[in-house]
Amino acid sequence: MALIKELLQIRKRIKSKKPDFLRQDHHKKSRLKKKWRRPKGLQSKVRLKLHGRLRKVSSGYRSPRETRCLHKNGLNQKIVRSAGDLESLDPKKDGIVISSALGDKKRIVIIKKAKSSGFDILNIRNPDEFVKKIEDNIQAKKKSKQEKKKKAEEKKQKRLADKVKEKEAEKSKDDKSKTDEKGEKDAEKKEKEKILTQRER
């Protein structure tokens, strides 16, 4: 472990001096990306390693073999996609990186299990705060969902009540028109009877 720590310090020192390896003339042409491409031109200044030009990729910038793929604290970085993945890992050698494709609920399960098993979570700084934040968000979402449901229910009830009122108003209107028609018919009948009685006299 002491050797690994020493090698990690060497890696840190090497990486601090390592330049960004960029594609030649990427700043001159917008269609060229910054991603490194080996220069092949006969008169390429980068290929010829001329002073003051971009640095060319070479093995001298590489990290020590033993420290490759290790986190800065000396643990192997393992991506975890489910709580079952933790069973095959060793908390003394492996540090876990929770997959970004997971949802909040699955993350909480993995964090709690990892914490109880003694794993270091490399991509979350404060797991307790993170879990609390997620749980608060879930509660807030649940509350807003319930409120929306309640509002929708109230709206539905109001709509039904309005429909009932409209129907009652239409019914009363129809009843009124029917009674008016009946009254008119009775009045006409009486008028006719009156005329007939007058003729008979």
C-alpha cells in the first residue's frame, strides 16, 4: 500500500506537467475538433517536435502501470448499476461509482447498502446529504401530485354540480313552458265554450 501511495504521488506529479494533447490547427478551422489526431504531414511542425508548438503524444507522459485506473485515494473504480453488484466487490480494494443512468430510488438503495458494507462512494461527496435531498424531493413530488389530484377532483365535482344545475334549470324551464301551454289551451277552450253558449242563446 505504501508503494501504491508513492506511485500515486508520482502520477500526480506527472499529470501536473502533462499538456493538453490537441489536434494540429484545430483553432484555424471550425470543422476540426480538438480531439487528438497524430500529425502525418511531411512539414508538420508538431510531427517534427519543433519548439513552441503543440506537444505530441508520447509514452513519457504515461502514469505508472500499477496506478492505472486507480482513484486518487488508491481504490479501484467500479461502476455499480444495482445493489447486487456490491456483493462481488471488496470494500478495502474497490471504490464504487454509481451509474448515472439510475433513478433516484435505486440510488438511495445502493447508497444505503454501500454505506452499511463500508464502501467508499467516489462520485458522491456527502452520501447522507445526498440521500436526504433525494428523499425531500420525492416527498415534495408526492405532495404536489396529491394536490394536483385533489384539485382535479374538486374541478370534476364542480363540473358535475354545474351540469346538474343546468339540467335542473332546463327541466324547470320545460315545466314552465308546458304549464304555460296548458294554461293557454285551457283559456282557448273556455273561450270556445263561451262562444258556443252565446250562440245557443
